[in-house]
Amino acid sequence: MESIWMEYAWTLLVLIGLEGILSADNALVMAVIAKHLPPDEKKRAINYGIIGAFIFRFAALFAISFIANVWQVQAIGAAYLIYLGMKHIIASRFNSKEKQEEEEEKVAAGKGFWPTVAKIGLADLAFAVDSILAAVALAIVLPETTLPQIGGMDGGQFIIVVIAGIAGLILIKYAANWFVTLLDERPGLETTAYMIVAWVGVKLAVITLAHVGILDENFAHTTGWQVTFWSVLVLIAVGGWFLSGRNIPKKS
């Protein structure tokens, strides 16, 4: 039983770290969407948007939990996560920072307090889809607990994903500035986060291949695959940190 909780703890740690890096971009987009509002309304709009985002995320997670074990959905999720990761990696190589900022400006179109709140909530939901899918992909292969099912998932697995999602929202509100600063210093970390997203997509693809009989049905739960998956994930994270480089501020 102790080893099960250790596995849950490691998974939660990875998910919170992933949420932290991804939430930095989310926080930047929220700031861009709300920047046309007066200062007092800007803060309220972001707070209301985050409350709406929590409701949207929980509803999305509850819906996904019912279909998480359907192999067709897993196949679509795997393809999406791999596509998302590779798209960002390729874009980061070929798109300029100015072009990315122009795309963020387009997201901010629209005026008014409540329309802005709605856009902040919807923007967070759009950003959350990848992190929810990644979290579910990691959680559904965790050992089942004695907790009752919530939605369509084991209670323990569901709680892990919910905690990671709440952590993401907290990071957006309170710690995003630190992550933004960190990404300014080490811009390559964002690519590292999306490499992890793509690698989690590979894990979901393995589960799908086991479902359809291409791989042994127990392959995703074997010690060899688990060690391989976590070893590669750690290598991506550690390698990303050391290879991300550090931006040195220019002296004026």
C-alpha cells in the first residue's frame, strides 16, 4: 500500500510541475485579455474568470472521466497531445516571439467587463484541455484504490487530477508571475513542458494499442514500461532544465 501512495505522490508532483509551466502562458493570456479594463475591474475580471474556469475545468474533468477508458477516446487524446506537443516544439523553432505575441493580441479582442470575464474563463478552458487530458492519461494507469468511483474513474485517480487542476488555478493566481520570470530566464522550459505533454501522449497511445490488441493488454502496467516512461520523463525534465539556457539581461 505504501508503494501505491508513493506512485500517486510522484504523479501528483509531475502534474503540479506541468501545470505550473503551462499556467504561466495561461496567466499571460488572461492579462492580455483583461488589459483594456481599468485597474480595479481588471483584477475582478481575472478573479471571476478563474472562478468560472474552476467550474469549467471540473465539469470537463467529470465528463472526460466517464469516457477516459474508451479506447477510441484514448486514441484521439493521444493524437491530440502528441500533435499539441510537436506543434509547439516546431513553432518555437520557426516562429518569432513577435508573431506569438501578435497571436495573443488577437485573443484579447473584445470589450466590456462581463464579456472579458467570459473570455478569460473560456481561454482557461481551452488551455486546460491539454493539461486535463495529460493528467487523466497519467492517472488512469495508477493502481486502483479502495475509494469509491467518482465519475467514471477510481476515486483516488480522480482526486489526483482534481488536486493538480486546483493547483494549476492557484498557480495562475498567485505564482504565475514567478513562472513567467522563470520562463523569461529559461525560455526553453516551455518547450520542455510541451515535450512532456507529447510524451504523455505516447503513454496514452501505448494504452490504446494495448486495448486494440497490438500490444499485450497488460503492457502499460508492466514494470519495464513504467520504468521506461518515468525515466524518459525525468530525462526530459532534467535535460530541459540544463539545456534550456539562461537569458542574460542586456546592460543598458
